[in-house]
Amino acid sequence: MSATKPLLSTPPQNNVDAAAMSPHIERRETPSGVTQQLRGQWAAADLAVPAVWAALVHHLGELEARRETSLVRWDLRQIVRFDHVGAQVLWTHWGRQWPADVQADDSQRRILDSVARFSLPPPARTELSWRARVDSFGAWLLRGTDHALGLTRLLGQLLLDLLRLMRRPQDGPWRDVSGHLFRIGATALPITALVGFLIGVVLAYLISRQLLQFGADAFVVNILGVSLIRELGPMLAAILIAGRSGSSITAQIGVMRVTEELDAMRVLGIARGFRLVLPRALALALVMPLISIWTTAWSLLGGMLTADLSMNVSLVYFANALPGAVEASNLVLATAKSAVFGLLIALIACHYGLRVKPNTESLGQGTTASVVTSITVVILVDALFAVLFRNVGI
């Protein structure tokens, strides 16, 4: 007399055939011993079903916990379809060795023999020693120091180039500055307006849900005004410009490295800082305050429309109450922050562009690192401004 213990729970009647074809294991206790009988389709497509795979892993884990992997009989003859993925699952569960008793037909044994011959064991996990951890930390610290020194040199060269520009402004790269102003500023207006408007809508909607509970509808002007004008507007514009124009600057200079244009400039005696870094830094420092004001204006417009629709705060009231709710010093602080953000984004983008090696892999890595670093630095500097000027304009 045998007892059957199916792996999966009994499915509904209309899914009986599908459940029977899914890979599962039935435990049978016979007079000759315990037999694990495999049923269903042990193929890649069937094992990829998340619920089936989770149940199968759970059942195999129970067998391993009871140490019934190599001591019991395995019957594979009831399997409907069997491929190398199913064989790999069994071979891994068996500990990469044959159990004492395996009943299988010739085709199944050929598949198992192929998996046993060609499969490799997983690599062993190696724990880093304390010396390796110290070495890794030291390498990370040296890389960070190298980047910091490179940015410091770039900033010092930028100051020298500015002094040169002030002494002889007629020799300045004004055409490059004009071109960057257009590409960085004018072409970024649509996307910054769209994102700013949507941020204003979302922020006003979330604020209105809370203020309506306390009947404090009028304070939506104060919250939206201070948050958008002083913090979110400049930071949102800086993040968008860092992802859009910062990556472009790094890619442009990096391509010049790949195509050996930077080497040609050095041979011709053309100063890279004066012709590459200075125009981009000036353009970003000049255009970032304007983009910040533009983004903030569209954010306020989105907030005003949402407040009118969700809280019945009219546009006229919002426009009249905004100057009294937000002092002009907040706008001055936001404009100053935006200029600093633009200068930092330009320096970081040029820094990573000049460090690109003459291969495409380094170009992609440098562009990615430039965007991530610029956004991180913008957020850190914004937090620093918030701490230093917390009593300004409040």
C-alpha cells in the first residue's frame, strides 16, 4: 500500500490538466523503500513559471533538510518532457553526483550524462580579508583624492582664464559662449517648462489634500511659494540641466579625446581650458538662473491651476498673495544658488570629459559618472545652502 504526497495543492477542476503537466514530485512509500517520482514537464518553459519554481525549490529544500537526496530512489520515467534545464536542476540538487538508485529511460540518462559531463560547479564565495578591505578602501580614497585634485586644478585654471579674459576681452571665445547659451538654455526651455508645470500640479494636489482637512486653504500660497521659489525650482532645473547638458558636455569633450582632437590642440598650442572649459562654465553660470526662474514660473502656474481646481483658490488671489507670502530675498537666494549649480555642473562635466581615455567604453563610463556626480553635488550643495541661509527670507 502506497501513500502519495503531491507537491502542489489540488487545483480547480478546469486547471487539472495544466497542474498535472507542471513539474512536481510525488513521494511514494513502497515495500522496497521511499521513491521520489517526478511527474509533469521538466523543461525550461515550465520551470520558468514563478509559482511552480517556488514550490519546487521549497520541496527540494525539504528533501535536502531530511537528507533524502541520495538515500531514496528516484523515478524519472513518468516525466512527460525532459530537457537539459530540468536535468541541471536535478543534478545540482543531487550534489553533482549520482544517487544510489535512479530509474530513467535511455534518453533521460543521455541528457543527465551530458549535464554531468559538461556542467561546472558554481564558483566558491571568497570572503575578503581585512588586508584586502583596507587595500580596497585605500584605492577608493586615492581615486577620490585624484578627482578632488583634478577638480581643484580645473577650478584654478578657470580662474586664470577669467583673468585673461578680463585683461583682453576682445580675444575671448564669445562665439562659443553664444552657441552654448543657445544649446544649453534655449533648447532646454520646453522640457524644463513641462517638468516644472507637472511638479507644481503634483505638489499642489498633495498639499491641498492635507490643508482641506484643517480648513487652511489660504496657506497653499505660502507653502507652494517658498518651496518652489527657494528650493524645488532651482534644484529641479539644475538636475534637468545636469542630466541633459552635463552629459552632452562630457560626451563632446570625450569624443574629442577619442578622435585625438585634444592632442591636436596641445600640439597647436591651443589652451584647452580657455577654449573648452571657460565657454561652457560661463554659459552655464549665466543661463542657469534664467532657467531656474523659468522652471519656477511654470511650477507656480501648475500649482495655481491645481489650487484653483481643487481648493477654489482663485488665480487672482494666488497672484496677489504670493508677494506677501514669499519675500524677495528667497528669489535672490535661489538665483545665486542656480549660478553656483551651473558652474559646478560645467566643471564636473568638463572634468570627466577630459579624463576620458581614447576608447568608447571609457566614454560611456565617464558620461555616466558625470551625470551621477553632478546630480549628487547639486543636492549636497543645495542642502548646504539650506543650512547656511536658513534664516534668510523666512
